[in-house]
Amino acid sequence: MQKILMPQLGESVVEATLDSWLVKEGDYVEKYQPLCEVITDKVNVEIPSTEAGVVQELLVDAGTTVPVGTTICLISTQEKNNSQIVQAVKEKIRLSPAVRKLAAENKLDLNELVGSGKGGRITRKDVLQHLANSAKESGKGTGVANYSIWQDSEDELIAIDPVRRIIAQKMVSSVTTIPHAWAMMEVDLTDLVALREQIKDAFFQKEGVKLTYLPFFIKAVVHALQDYPIMNSSFTDDHIVIHKNYNISIAVATEKALFTPVIHHADRFSVAGLAHKIHELATKARAGKLSPADVDKGTFTVNNTGSFGSQSSKPIINPPQVGMITLESIVKRPVVIDDMIAIRSMANICFSFDHRVTDGLTAGRFLHAVCSYLSKQANEYHS
């Protein structure tokens, strides 16, 4: 009997959601044939069978989130025509690890439930429904939404898909476990705007990708991280891990969700190299083709929120990182220079940081360094 386990889909991933099964019990599968689709807040992947054989039992219901290493499926490696396996009748109701965990967390006696799954199996949905009914009877909330919501007849109900549910859980975890602090500085990008306007057409003809402001921003952030390595770290209960590699997560928005693929060793790339990497990862994210390696080992996150007109934002930190920084919209503003008013291309840089790791002094110096390096990117590019 071959156990199929929930794989480790990234260094920091401790659980994943089984989105859908691609096989059913009794099916014969070939080695490497996809068995199911699994999603995390970072990536969507298909899990293949490690052996050829008959699917004897699906142990995890679709839509269930389970820890890495959980057995999700059993494959009998006996012959394809072994009808005894295919037609085996299960003598007892089996419970997935996720159902057991949910019941234990809520001190629920599963003998009180009637299962709606195959063969009377108790599913995660059964447990949640029972908890919801119990909460209504006792007048107590479940911690999900402890208030009533009124609805008009014309209101639309949108089911929360697994990706959105995982993102919601991660965001709540981030803001409730990390003491977010926030700072913003203004930077003059007049020279950088002029440079990009001057070279963008020739750049596209030569490189085959568009030149945005994001590669310049990443270069500036990496320079600042090298000056202030505490910002390129992770916080644990016992120590702070200072990362020696500069693996920059970039925020990529899709219609369904926000993904943060990683440019590994970003300090080794030129502006052109970063532009190619950004294009490659953004294309894969929007096509749903990101691999676990594409989203793993990020040490700091950047986001070009200015691309959709934002002038100020408060990013939520991407654990286990300790900071996230955004480049806001570049707009022309009147600015006083040497007691004279001039029209300059200005932008805000917004920075959220983990106050457990550093204080406002170091964070402010880091942010100032980002702005300084960014304002000098035009000169650096020519040099």
C-alpha cells in the first residue's frame, strides 16, 4: 500500500488546501498521473501518484486544509484487475486528519454527528455546520463573524473559494501576530522618469519586455537591504535570522488573488535582467503556472502599487518576512527647491515593518536609503 502525502510546497508552507480530486476511489492510475489539485496562498499545483495502482481510499475531502505530511490518499500497488481492492467495502466510518483536528479544537464529540459523505463519512462541512448550529442555539459566535448580517432579496452571495480563504487566514494571522509599524517618505524621481521616457522604446526593441519602474525600485531596495541587513531577516521565538541572500518577493495581482513570486539573488541582476525576471514571474502567476520553487525563500517584498494609481498604502507584511515596501504613483507636484517652486515628478514610498525586529530609527534610515538610491537610479543606470 502506497501512501500519498501532502507535500511541502515551499520552505515556509506548513499546510495546504486540497482543492479538488482528479480521480475517484477504485480508479486505476499510472505513475506520475495527477491525483488532485492543491493550493496554498502562494501556488497552485497538481499532486502526482508516486506509483501505478488502484486508488483504494481518498482520505481528505476536497476543500479541506491539512498540514504538510498528512496522508491524503492510499494507492494499492497490486494488479489493475484486483477487483477485491476496487470493490472493497469499508466497515467503519473513516475520518480525515483535518476533521479530527477541527473536532478536537472545538471539543466536539463526533458521535453526535451524522455524516453526509460517502458511506456516512463525516466531512469537514458536517463539522462546521454542526458548530454553526450549536452557536446559533447558544447565542455564541464561532469567532468567524460574531455579528448578524442583513441581506436584501437582490443581494448576491459569493462563495469564498479556497484561494481567498487561505489568503484571508494568512492576512489575519499576519496582522494579529506581527506588530505592524508604518512609515512613508516622498522621493523626487524626475531624473528617473526622464531616463525611462528616453530609453523605454529602444529597451523594448532590444529586450522584448517593457521597462517599468519596478526593476529600478528593486535595485534601490536591495542596496538599502545591504546597508541595513536587519530588514532582510525573519523573526522566530528564539532568534532573528539574518538572510545573506536577497530574495525579493514581488506582488503580482491576478483576477483571482495576489501572488508573491520570488526573484532569487536579486542583487546579481541588472535592470534588464530584473525586467526579464519580473515579466517571466508575472506571466506565470497570471497563467496559474507558478511552481513551488518560484514562491519559495522570499526575504523581503516589494509592490508597485502606483501602477494602478495609488498614492498611499499600508502593506500587510508577508510572514516570515519582517518588511514590505511599496512604490506609489509618480505624479507631478509643485516642490520648493532652493526657495524656488518647480514642477517635479514625485512619489511616495510606503513601508510596513515588524516592530519586534527593529525600531523606528533603523526603519526610518532604511526607508531614507531606499529613497536616496531610487532617486539616483538614472545616474547609476548610465554608469
